[in-house]
Amino acid sequence: MSTSHVLLGLLAEGPKHGYELKRAHDAHMPRAKPLAFGQVYATLGRLQRDGLVAEGDRDREGGPERTSFALTAQGRERLDAWLSEVEAPAPFVASALLAKVVVALLAADGRRAGVYLAAQRAAHQQRLRELTAAKLDPESGLGDVIAADFAISHLDADLRWMDTTIARVADPNRGVRS
Amino acid sequence: MNDAILSARGLVKSYGNSPALRGVTFEVAAGEIVAVTGPSGCGKSTLLHCLSGILRPDAGEVVYREQRVDLMPESARARLRRSELGVLFQFGQLVAELTAAENVSLPLLLAGTGRRAARTAALTWLDRLGVAELAEQRPGEMSGGQQQRVALARALVTEPRVLFADEPTGALDTLAGEQVMAHLVRLARAHRTAVVLVTHEPRIAGYADREVIMRDGELADVALAAAR
Ligand SMILES: Nc1ncnc2c1ncn2[C@@H]1O[C@H](COP(=O)(O)OP(=O)(O)O)[C@@H](O)[C@H]1O
Ligand SMILES: [Mg+2]
């Protein structure tokens, strides 16, 4: 996910100081890693260089945290283009999960892959339970629920793949080859 | 675990010559929600039927609060299912000719509760499941999710100590399934009902406190199953 586009999106509702942007990011992206200040200012610097944001009012004391940033017309166009763009379906070759199973099969055997998968499966199921509990929490807002759903759907897909793979590595002759 | 409300040891069950359970040991504590997962045909429903006294195992024992369910005559098992155990299936549990309120009253009427008290309790449970406005409708006039919530009300109206749910969301779309599960978990927690939740969907198992996995008629430690 691209932090710069998210920052553009957060500026769409009005100019913000760097600190406000960090706060808004962390509030709206509850499952993402909190954004470091350094990253906020580095990203804003790039966006400014590219003409996508411009400095607004600067409080008398100066200093970067007192400078507010606003979306430029070009920035709004870029944001719009990003929102219209279909993401490449996540390239599965990048998945650490798949990589580990492939390496386990190469470097060891199906048994080794199965042991890893069983442990990974337990961790996934545990995380899924936590996210499900978070979703059921009456305090959760719509943003929390849809973010939890997003993670749950991906874990669910991983778990299905792991179950199939556990069965496949246990008995490679089953399924497609039989 | 000594606080098991229901436990089973060495359950064996075959249909003709094909074994469906090959020695299953299982327990659930009061108020605990346990998911039983595993591929289709591995014996999940058979296990649930043996635990709830619908089927009698060929061997092994089922103990519910110090009573041997597997040794009870059918009439006693049926009485237990009407009072202390609740069952929720995938769909098609409601009597088509009866209204929602009548369907939910049914278990209480069968247990000897008076008509008026049964109706009051039924309306309370329909309300808890957010379907009070459907009280006078028949199943054919409801969506799948609504029917399943009425079926859940019917399973819970006797305030069972153990609820058995066999793929309770299997016939529903994601959002309707989620509503059924949210109600099920909330009410089970509030009434300290133990739940045995059979599902082949990881995301539904996510509602449970604990998961056990079946393979080919046995409860498998997934690590062992993978390494076999
Ligand atoms: N009434 C029945 N008669 C004959 N075989 C059955 C019957 N019910 C289930 N089986 C068989 O027993 C095995 C376990 O079935 P079941 O308990 O329904 O598994 P699951 O619920 O995990 O899909 C399967 O091989 C199934 O075909
Ligand atoms: Mg089944």
C-alpha cells in the first residue's frame, strides 16, 4: 500500500499539519503500522517536490510540525487516478508462506513442509480468532469492522490453501495427479 | 479438564462396513465454544450426532454431567435433547406450516410448558435474535438468514447447557452468516452455553475459543496429521 496516496487522501478533507496527518493515518488505518514522523515528513517532502501538495499557513514559531500542507489540483488528480487504478492481483510469488513451503520441499521433504504449515496454521487461526473478537466488540466502528474483515478474508484464504497443501504434501499422489 | 460438561471417549461408529469414527476422544467445558473442523466426509456430523444422542456409537462412551448418554434409551436421549441440549442444523429445521413464534414455542410445548408461557418465551427469544417482527410469519416468507435466526431461537429457547451447531452458516451468504454467528456467540456467552460448532470454514472456526481438527474419523493434532 502506498503511504503517499493515503496522505493525499487524508489531505482531501482539508489542510493538515504533519502531526495531524500522522494521527489521522493511524486512526483511519487501524491495522496498518503506526506511521513514524520521519516518514510523514519525508513523504510530504516528496509530494511537495512533485507539486502534489503545497505548504499552507506556517505558524510564527516555524519548524516543520507547524507547517500545514494542502492538496494541490495536481495532487487531487493524482489521488483520483490512484483511486481509479486496479491493483495488480497480489503476486503470489512474493508470499513468504509459499516461499517457505517451496523451500521446505526443496531443502527437506513434505514432512518438514507439513510441520511448518501446521505451526503456521495455528498462528493464522489464532490471529483470526483475535480479529473476529475485535469485530464482535460493540465498541468497534465501521472502519474497524471492515479492516478486520479485510484481514480475516485474507487469513481465511491462506488457511484454505494451507489445509489443501497439508493434505497434498502428506500424500502427493492425491488430487490433480491421481 | 475436570470441568467438562460433556465428554466422549473412544467413540467408534460405522455405517455398514465403512467406519465414520475410529476412536474419538473429545470434551467441552461449560460455556466453552469449540469448533470441530476438517474436510467433508471426515466424520464431523457423525461425531456431533453421537455427542448429542441422536446416534448411538458402536463403542466408546458419551458423558453429559455424569450421565452416560450412550447407554440411555432413545426416549431419555430425546428428553435430554429437548431440555438440556440444543441442536442447530444447516437449514430446513423449521416446520413450514407454523409461524416463527409457533416454531420457537414447540420445544417448550413438547417439554410440558403451558401455551401462554411458551409463547412469551418464544417472543423473548425472537427479540434477542433481532427477528421479533417475524413472529407471525412462516418460514417460506423469510430469508435464509432470518430462518436461521429463528432456528437459533428455537434451539436456545429451552436454555440448553450445550448447543450443537452443524454448519450453521453453510447455506448463508457471508453477512447473513456473520449475523447468525454474532448472535450465537453473544447469547452463548451471556447464558454460559457450551457450543460444539461443526464447520469446514476457517473464518467460522474463528468464532470459537478452541479448534479441533478431524481427519478420516479421527481427531487429529494438525501437526501430526501433516507429518503423517
Ligand atoms: N447415514 C449414512 N449412511 C452411510 N454412510 C454415511 C451416513 N452418514 C455419513 N456417512 C459416511 O460417513 C462418513 C462421515 O460422514 P459425516 O459424519 O457426514 O462427515 P462430515 O460431516 O465431516 O462431512 C462419510 O464417509 C459419509 O459418507
Ligand atoms: Mg457434515
